[in-house]
Amino acid sequence: MRFTVHNRLGLFLTAAMLLPVVLILMGCDGDAKKAGDDLSQRKINVVTTTGMITDAVKNIGGERVSVNGLMGPGVDPHLYKASAGDVGRMQSADIIFYNGLHLEGAMAELFEKMARTTRTVAVADGIPAERLVSPPQFEGMHDPHVWFDVTLWMDVVRHIEKILAESDTVHAGVYHVNAAAYLARLAELDASIREQVQTVPQNSRVIITAHDAFNYMGRAYGFEVRGLQGISTATEAGTRDVQELAMFIVERKIPAIFVESSVPRRTVEALQAAVEARGFAVAIGGELFSDAMGDPGTPEGTYIGMVEHNIHTIVHALIGEKK
Ligand SMILES: [Zn+2]
């Protein structure tokens, strides 16, 4: 009798404990169905963060993808917080592509949560770790601004191609052909940057901006790089940083410094004023696109156009040509 009661109780408890498990499994099954539905039969619904990633996915996915880019022109990815609408878009996506390496600093938890139900890919994972840099001011973290070394961005393009081809094997050939064509254009872009840099005197090959977005560009194409803010725009430049950099500009007679489209102009203007106070004139050499691209429909609204704009702006200002 005692055993029977015990057994019944046991049975009840077992059933009660299993119920949530069964419900969870059913839930998983529902999500698995969504993830496993035949993507070859319809466009793949992709959500991306930065404009650079949006552009890469459009180039590789072509007609096969519908891309929803969350961060428009002038948006700073370090500070960007997802809106309720963004979360909804991510929840109904088949694949989410983000930069990673802590670029989207305020969205890390959200990506973790999304990864439980949706394929969530950091595109920087396509880059071999030994090609990433960790400048001292980044406090042990990798620099996330990988897109300004075009050869690193080519690794990213290959990674996106691989993920799309895995998700939609029927059209793998399409992604391969599209990626190959885009990679050829990127190889041309890389070669063209190397040529243009040769026109700048060695001593003037210095890029000075508001935040450290150009380390990879500096390493790839032979520029010294100085920024006023560290890893992220989340920290404001201090007065001491401004004075130190001003001294460097005066000593090296650097002709131009640059503003960035996604960082307030005042930081660089403060630097220019500090240089002037030391009796030297440094020009603001123009606006660079760092963490966001230009307006859609303009040349700078594409990754290739944005990089071309930057290199023209930098080269012309550093060889002292009038804007
Ligand atoms: Zn940045």
C-alpha cells in the first residue's frame, strides 16, 4: 500500500516534471520547423547591423535575399541600442549578420538571446584570429573596425557566402558566382588604394581622427594612425589626449586631420584649436566614413564607394591639395 501510494505519487511527480520538458520540446520543434523550412523556395530574410554588412549581403545574396539593415547613415554602432521594432525584425529573420568583436557594444546580450532561436553570425568570425589586431588602447580586446583592410573584408565576404550557401544549398552556385564577382571588385579596390598611397610622401602618411577606426587601414596600406578616443566612441576624449595629439601634429607638421560621419565634429575641432594655439595650422581634411556609410543612392552609400571616398579624401589632404 505504502509502495502503491509512493508509486502513484512518483508517477504524478514524474508526469508533472516531464510536462514542462515536453512543452519545451514542442516549442523547440516549432522553432526548428521555422529554421528548417525550405529556404530555397523563398527569399531568405536577413537582418544586418552596419551598412557595410548590409551591402556585402546584398552583393552576395542578390535576388535570393531580402535584407533589413538596422543601422543607417551616420549611425554609431558602438552606441546603437536596438528598438522594439529591431527586435521584432530580428525575431522573424532567418539569419542575423552582425560585425562582432564588440563593435555593437550595446547589443551583445540581444545577439546571445537571438542565437537560441535564429542563426546569428558575427561576420568577423570569418577572419583568421592572427590577422586581428589588439592595440594597447583597446585594453586587450580586438579592434572591431575590420572593414578598412579590404583583404580582411574579403574574408568576411567569403564567410557570408559560406553561411548563405549552407542555409540554401540549392542556390549555393548563385552565392558562389555573386561572391566571386564581388571579390574581384574588392581585389581591384585594394590594388587601387595601394597605388594612391604611393603618391603621399612617406612622412605625411598619418591619419588623425576622432576615434580609432583606422588601425586596420593603417596596417594594410602603410599609414600611422592616431585617434582621440579609444576602442569605442563611448568614451570621450580627455583634455590631455587632445594636447598630446596637438603636440604630435605640430612636431610632425601634419597638414590635415579628419572628421568622421558617425562621430560629432566638435572633438576634431577642439584638436584643431589646440594645434592653432601652438602656432601651427592644421586643416580639417574632409569627412571620412568610419563606422557608417553614406546615404543610399550616393556612391558613398556602398562599401566600395565609401572606401574610395575615404582614400581620395585622405590622399588629397595629405599631399596638401586644396579641397
Ligand atoms: Zn568605431
